[in-house]
Amino acid sequence: MKLWLAVVHIILVATNIWVTAHFHEELPEDNEFAEFEDFEEEKPAQTINDRTTEHLKESNNNNQDFEEEDVLIVDGDSEFDHFQDEEEFEGLDAAGGNAGPKNDEPSTLTITKIPLHLRARWDSFYLEILMIIGLLVYFINYVAGRSKNAHIAEMWLMEHKQLLMDNFSLVGDTGKSTEDMSENGLVKESQSHYSLYCSGRVGCDSMLIELKLIKRQDLVAVLAQLVRPQNDQAHIRVELAKDETDNFVLAVATKRTAMHLVRDMADISVYCPEKRLGEKFGLPSGFYVMSEIAEAASAILDTRVLQAFSKFSPYIDYIYISDQFSGPKQQEDTTQLTMPEVKRVLLVGLNISIKGRITNAEGQEKLKLLLQLTFYLLDKLRRFKLSKEGKSKADKNRLRVEEAFLKTTHAARAEAAAQRREERRRAEKERMLQEEDPDKQRKWEEKEQRRLAKKRAPRMKQLKTNG
């Protein structure tokens, strides 16, 4: 009997274990306690087996009867129950890996193979390579062009310094010490602009020589030189002493420079705007003459000057003599109330290089002779005197220009004068208001009222009749 009871008990326990293991799968869909099943299934199988073994031992020892309705009781008041709340954690079954049918379908996730950014193909960086090459070319051209311009300036000064020292007591002494001044007195204004100051000669106040070279340090200017060649030039400006020369304006220049002088220079455009062919004066073809007085042009362009033009015409750009030099023309909208300040000057422009090609020793010798021609013109201007007719014509021209200027600026000058008078009256009124003496204030007010009444009164013309 006891044996039979033990067999029945073992069968019941085995049935209980099987039911517990497959309880979740056999539950209907409308089970109201489905929310508690996840927690039961998460318990490891080893815990269930241990409890079953202990239960069998107690049954054998105590010989207690169990009915089919006995079910394993699990404590539901666990501290992890809030993790099973479907409303608080939506999608927990899918994310938490809870028990249920597993999907054995293969994953559709594909990983794209991204190529490496840096590849051993230089054609991917052709733009960067071109930019680096361009910067290197620009830097190399800058260094080479700067050195070449400095060499040209130093070579020119070395060839002409002795001649300058023979004609001036001070060469390169500006009275100001600058960092860009070399030992020879040559001042570096920029990478393509050098200047040299000379003084201490009879008949002139000073002489300034400016070397305006091609911008070889600029790659854009170098490329433009291939399309439109230019020349390195030396611009000589001699400021003549006052009352040392007569009054006239004369210019001899190449065609391109002559157009610039007539269009932009104030004295040329006013006193001698007409261009005449230089062949009429014995000059080579390609030169034009702008002259205010005919006898001045005939006197200055003598045999020696004409020979210099015929021999060294490629190196001469212009010769410009004026007693009314004021620089470029002012803009038309500029309201200038006084005549511009004028100076007596002798301007000479020489080509150091022809189309960018540096002159050789023979060319340097020609440039030295042209510098001597400048000193010859300086001495000739001191000796030359206009005739009475020439002086009268020059004086009439200057008087006519002055009257035209005063006529055009009359309204502006009248307005400026009225403004100055109004400012004086305003200052006087403020001074009288601060005056403590009432008699002075009263007298000033009466005087001001009389002035205003006289200003408002109509002007009457008096007619004289013979009785």
C-alpha cells in the first residue's frame, strides 16, 4: 500500500512539473493573469528542480497526501514587479527578450562598405595642387622681381652718381633719416619705386629723381607685360628758382604721353591744348609739341636739343617746362575759392629700359648724356628771355585765366563771404547778450534794427534831370 501511494505521488509531482513548465504556452489569449506569466517564466529551471526535489523528500518523509489541484505558489510581492507593467514599459517583450516564439528569419541589416578618404590617387587633389603651385610661383616671382628692381636702381645710381655730384652739392640728402634709405641716398618708396633728392645748384631750388620701374614683383603685372609692354622710367623734376625764368608753357612728348598731358594736366589743357606734329619743329616722327608761345618753342628746341632727340629718341618720353604747374586737373565738382598754387618746373621723362629689356653699357651711356641734356636745358632757361610781344601775350593769357576762374567761383565766394559775415554777427550778438550794461545792449539792438530795416527797404534808382 505504501509503495502504491509513493508511485502515485511521484506521478502527481511529475505532472505538476510538466504543467508548470508549459503553463504559459497553454494559456488562452483572454487570460486575465497574463501580466504575471513573464515573471514566472524568467525564473531559471534550476530553481524549479530544486524545489521539486525538496518537495519529494518531504513527501516521502511525512507521507502526506497531495491532490491534483496542488500548484506551486510563487510570491507575487516582488520588488521587481514594476518592470512587468506594460503601460509603463511599452515594447518590453520585444526589447527585453521575454519568452515567446523566436523569429528564426535571417537579419536584413546590410553594412555599407565606405571607401577610405585618403587614397593613393593624386587626381583627387588636382585643385589643391594647382593652388599650391600658384602660390609657389607667385612667391618665387616676388623674390626674383624685387631683387631685379633693386639691382636696376642701384646700377642706374652707380652710373649717374658722379655726374650728379658734379652738378649738385648734396646728393641723396633729404634731411630726414628713413629706414628705406640706402648708403648712396637712394630711398625705396616701394618694391618698384625709388627716389633720389638733390640740391645745391644755381638756378634751381632742388631736383627729385624718381625711378618708376615695372612691377616685376607682381605676377599679374608680369603677365600684363606680355600683352602690353611697358618701360622702366626715370622722372626728373627740377623746381626752378623764382624769377629766374620767363612765363611760358612748353611740352614735347610722344603721342601717348601727349594725350595724357592734354587731358589730365591743368596748365597744358588751359594754356596750350593744341597738339602739333614734332616734324614741323625738326623733331623725329612720333613726337608732338604743345607750346603756348611760338618763340619759346623755337628757342628751346635748338640744334643741340634736336640732335639729342634724333640720336636718343627711344629713350626720351617727354620734356615739360611750365611756370603754371599745379599738377592734374581738379574735379569739376570741387569748389575751390582760390587760385591753385603754381610752381616753376622742368620735368623730363626718360626710358631706362625699352619694352622691359634692361639697357646695356651703351644704353647707360646714352642715359647719362640725356641727364646732361637736362642740365643744359636748365642753364638755357635761365638765359632765355621772351620778347615784349611774347611777355605781353603770356601776361594776357594768365590774366584771362584768372578772370575766368573768378567768374566761375563768384557765386561760391559770395556765399562764403556771407557766411563769414553771419558768423561775425552771431558772435557779436552772443557777446552783447553777455554784456551787463543795458545801455550798450539797447544801442546795439537799435543799430541792428536799422540795419535790418535798410536791408528790407526796396532799392530806388535816382534819375537826374536837367532843369
